[in-house]
Amino acid sequence: MRQGGCHCGAVRYEAEGDPLHHALCHCSDCRASSGAPAVAWIAFPEDKVRLTKGATTTYAGTGGARRQFCAVCGTGVFYSNADMLPGLVDIQSATLDDAGDDAPGVQIQCADRLPWFEGLSGLPAFDRYPAP
């Protein structure tokens, strides 16, 4: 059983069983909705995901896309699209309590990937915010 929730704690959820896939998405829609250069999604059958606290607000996008997020803090939580991914719910995997346990197995929508994304591993890295 995996558990997770939004930043403020108003929304909590559970997902049962093994994930069907875990992908890092580079599409422009994910970037626009999250404000991040990419979003990691871990998918489960929709009957294996349930809210345990609170409620989400839904943004209905184009082509049947539904993005659900916390109305209090704005954290994106779920994505579904009955036309493209019938019976599945994608969870923003960074919202899992154990977000570091499952690495994505694939990158998708790479045609939209920001050109500087691949060079990130060559940047200086600090364990915490660097001293001025």
C-alpha cells in the first residue's frame, strides 16, 4: 500500500498494489500545470486509488485530460484521461510519502523536453542551499 498527499495535508490518498508504470513526462502541459521542467507520474488502476482525506479540485483540460489538485495549497495530485489511458489514474509520484522508493522507468514526451534538461547532471550540486 502506497500513501501520499498534498503539501498542506488537506488531501491524502492510498494506492494498492504494484504500479503499472512510472514515467517522467516532459510535455508542455505538465510543465504548465506544475511550473516544473518535468513531472513524474506513477500509474495505478483507478479502482486501486482512493482518497482517504479531503477532496480534490478538477481542471478539465483538452482531449479528455483531468488534472486533480488540492484546492488549499495547489499541489497537483492525480491525472486521468479516459480516452488515452482508460481505467488508469496517474499520481504525481513526488506526492507519495515514500517518493524515493520507486525510480521512473521511462521518460516520455521527450520531443517537448527543455533543451537544458539533459545537462543538469553536470551542474555543481549542494546538499543544502549554498552559503552566500
